[in-house]
Amino acid sequence: MLLLIESGSTKTEWRFIAKPDEAYDSFFSAGINPYYQSAIEIITSQAEVSTWIIGKKIEQIYYYGTGITGEDKVQIIREFLSTIIQGANIQIENDLMAAAKASCGDEKGIACILGTGSNSGFFDGQKITEQIPPLGFWLGDEGSGGHLGKKLVLSYLHHEMPEELRTSFIARFGELNRLDVLEKAYRGEFPNRWFASFSKFLFQHRREPFCYQLIEQSFQQFCSLYILKYTHAHEYPIHFTGSVAFYYSDILKRVLNGHKLKLGHISEAPMAGLTLYHKNKLWPKTK
């Protein structure tokens, strides 16, 4: 049995694949990010997972997740998985490879993630061969939910938000105190996740000129700082996965069209594409 795991900071999807023609057994758990969490913290936060894997003979695990920035982070995930599942072969890659395999398959293209965080890379059909490195939540993540939420909260704190919109914001979240925001930002467990929660307000008010411009500016920054710097930016399709890309796809499309970039697939999450990718590798006749 094959187990696919796709994890972001917000949630983790687990999918069991036994045969090509059988329905998939899937479930969700809390997000995993080894950049912020130790193996023990992940094991604690994923305590309920063991109830889903009882009785399943898992031979192969493919884990794709955010926060995989080096071998030390790989080992954190390996320690976690080895604790709850024994005897399986484990392969661990970052979330960008999940986006690339899910969107590009075996073809060339630029894979992008716009979810809680953001990332991108040129995929040659087998591996990422060019990447404009992301700078993380504090220095980057342009185009992501975390970036959008941070810009919205800053506009509130700086009194730049239009009065009518500010009234709606307060009705939704209450009066935000500067010190409370700083506490969440610098001492919170997942500051990117907390700021990303405000992006839902932006989505509900995206037709307001102020909100629309804020979203568009964030996407423009993502394009200019990352996509346009790729050698083959105008030659191959630009694929996106992630909730922000999916729900703001109309604005994203306009931004890409403005730069004469070729838009590829936009998916809310990579799991469907990953499932097809791995099925085609295991059972080529099912293509």
C-alpha cells in the first residue's frame, strides 16, 4: 500500500492508495511545519493519526511538505513518520516538488505555490533546476495568504484602511491592539498562519477597490520578484497550487496576462495531481 502525505502549515492530507481502480481512503490532520516544530511537537500535534493507520500495511510513503529547507528538517519528518509507521520505505520532499509533480507531471514548466506561504521553481520534468529562493514569512512570501493578511493588518494599524471597510473589519475581528498583534507576530507559534487567517476578509471584500489593489499589488510583487526572473518565464506554462491562487484566480489571471505570461493549471491543493502522478508511475497502463 502506498501512502501519500501532503502537508502545509494549515493542514495535512493523508491518502492511501492500494490499487489503481479502488476508491482512495483519505483524511486530514493539523498542519506540519518542521521549520517551526520539533519532531516531538509534530508527534504530539498528530496524535490522532495513529487511529487512521491501524490495520493498514503501508510499504511506501511519499511525504511532501512545507518547511523542508535542509537535511535537518528532513530528519525531523523522518523521525515523526518512523514513530507512527514502522517498516515502510520513506521518501521526503518539499512542497514545491509536490506542486511541480502535481501540475507539470513529466513536462517542463514553472510551478508556483500561493497558499499560507509562497514558493516557485522551474521544473524540467524530473527535478527543480532553477529556483528564485523564497525569503520566508518575515522577508518575503509575496502573493501568499500570510503576506496578504500582513498587508491588511498593517493597513488597519496605520489607519490607511477606508473608514467603511475599517468598520467591517472591527465588526469581524474586534479592535486590534498593536501590542496584541506584536505578540502574535513575534511570539506566536505560527505567525504566518495567524496573519493568513485575515485573507478570508480580503476575499469577501475583494471587489472593494482598496482590497482589490492590495491583492493585485501582492501578486504583482510575486511576479516581478520571482516569476519574471526565470530564464524561461515566457516559454513555458506557469502553474499554481494553493488556496490563495485558487480563490483569487481571476485577479491572478489578469496579473499574468499583463506580463504576457502563459497560465497553466490552477488547483486548490496538489493531492489530486500527486495521486495521478504516482498512479501513473506505479501502474503505467492506467494512463
